[in-house]
Amino acid sequence: MPENTRYGFPIEAWETAKQQANALLEERARERGTITYAEICREVGAITLKPRSWAIMGFLNEICTEADAAHGIMLASLVVRADTGMPGAGYFRNAARLGRDVSDPEAYWRSEVERIYAVFAPER
């Protein structure tokens, strides 16, 4: 794959898409909500993502890695499957790669979501 692309998308468009996704996720966090994979793929306009693709997994992993470095949270924890209301398996693999204890996936995820809400939607 050429160095100036990510999953076949031009780097500039990929980065713009991440900015769009971050804005969506921060908005959902302020609302104390979540967003489905299909919704985020529809709402991000800079590139065309598909819910069940390697590109969306890499995209969300980058968002998590960057938010982890900046805020100590995995912002893409708010992206969930429509059928289960929780993230997919790739999310938990990335969380483990970032050093998180995912031995109880649901408990870990619920805790991470609350941490995100605390950053973006602090209780008044």
C-alpha cells in the first residue's frame, strides 16, 4: 500500500475523517450516549467507511490510540454494534494492546464509557 494512504484513502482525507469522527464522538460523550458503527460510517463524510471492514477497525483503533495518549481514554468505546449495544471484538483486542485489562469485557467497556463521560460530560 502506498505510504501516502491509509486503507486506500488519501492521508489528508483520512485525517479529516478522524476529525469528523472525533467531533461526533465528543458530542455523543457530552450527551452521555453511544453511536453505532453504521451511524458513524454514515456521518463521517471525508471518506467512505463500511461498518464491517478492516478500514473502520483501523480507523477506530487510531482514534482510541490518539485519545489514550491525549486524555487516557479510548474515545471509540462509544462506537457500538446495533445488535448488542457493545463494541465488536476488534475494540477489545485494541484495548488489550493498549494495556487495558479486558478479562471481563463488558465490565471494562462500561467503566471506560463512564470515564469518557467524565471527561466530556462532567456532572454539574
